[in-house]
Amino acid sequence: MKHLSLLTFLFCLFWASVEAQPANLRIRSNTHAFVVVINGQAQSFTPQREVFLNNLRAGMHNIELRLENQGRTRNNTFSFRTAIFLQPATAHSYTLDYNENQQIVFMPEGMQGGFFGGGGMGGGGMMPDECPNTFTDSEFRRYVRSIENQSFSEGKLAVARQGLRQSNLYTDQAIEVMRLFSFDPEKLEFAKMVYTRLCDTHNAHLLNDGFSFSSSVREFSRFLDSQN
């Protein structure tokens, strides 16, 4: 029995060490240049047709590909979202391409057919999601810098409000802007302001990550409840 327990312990120790090993991910596109966002964090700000990401945590990840405009209205963002599982100590490779029906699909390399629509696990499942009047990556960087350049909260809020008159944001971008404010009252005011300009309003609750105090989280939660 002791011998069996020791083997079990050694196996668990070995498996834990394997799970701790990172994974690598390669994504290439035969359709559009893209920016990769993983779990809400942009991995780059310049659209590319091939991206290599090393030392990613093994496990499930939410992937968003923001595709470069191609003949679309200026500032339109064309995005695909999916969830993929990364095995530890493994190099994964995915391709964005057209299928025989001219639908854009996302598939592991070497797989025929791919995934589109509905959602899913492992290989993913993605639906096109267009959001009008979004910033390009360079425009968003300039927007952030213009807010940062303001010395006082009133000025930061005024510039933030001006930028939202004609443009929409994704939740991860809104959280980044919230963190430019030093105090929660200004963060809360911006969060309420940006709510109607979010491309992904179903993720609005994630704006709570931008607050420093639980009282602000409760206040914003009450605000969200009032919008539904």
C-alpha cells in the first residue's frame, strides 16, 4: 500500500510539473491581417498575417482576432472570437481561412472544415462580429495619450468624453482608459459614460476590474441593473 501511495504521489508530482510548462501558439491568416487579444489583453497593436506567441499558460483561453479593414467603412472593426485549449509543453498552430462557401473559418492546421458559428471548445467556434466606428489601434493609442496628457481628472474626463462622441470601445479598451484615472469617482463616471458606447455590452460587468474599491463595484452593478 505504501508503495502504491508513493507511486501515486510521484505521478501527481510529475503531472503537476507537466501542467506548469507553458504552451506556444502560432496563428496565421489567409484572409486578413489581424491583432490577437487573449483573455482581454492585446498581444500586439499592429495587424499582421502571422503571429507567434510563446510561453502562454496552458489551459483554456478566450481568443479574439481583430481583423484589419478591407474595403469596409473606416473605423469598422471586424472581429472573431473563440475559446481554445492549449496543452502544456505543446506548440499549437491555427489558420484563419475561407471554406468552400466563402465563409471565414478558424481551424487547427491540418484540419479540414474548421469551425464557425455557435461557439465551442478546443478548436473554437466563431461568429463575425462587426462594431461600427471603432478606433484603429493607432487611433486608440493617441486617444489614450491625449487623456494621459491632462493634469487633472476634469480634463481627463472631458477628453475621454470627446473621444466617445464618434467612436465605440471594446470592454478591454474601456478598462485601460479607466486605469488612467487616479480615483474611483472618476472611474465610475467614465464607466457609466462608456456603457452605451461599448461594442460588447454583454461584457460590461468586466469594467468592475477597473475599480479600486468594492463600493464602486456595487454602485456600477446597480447601474447595470438599471439598464436591463
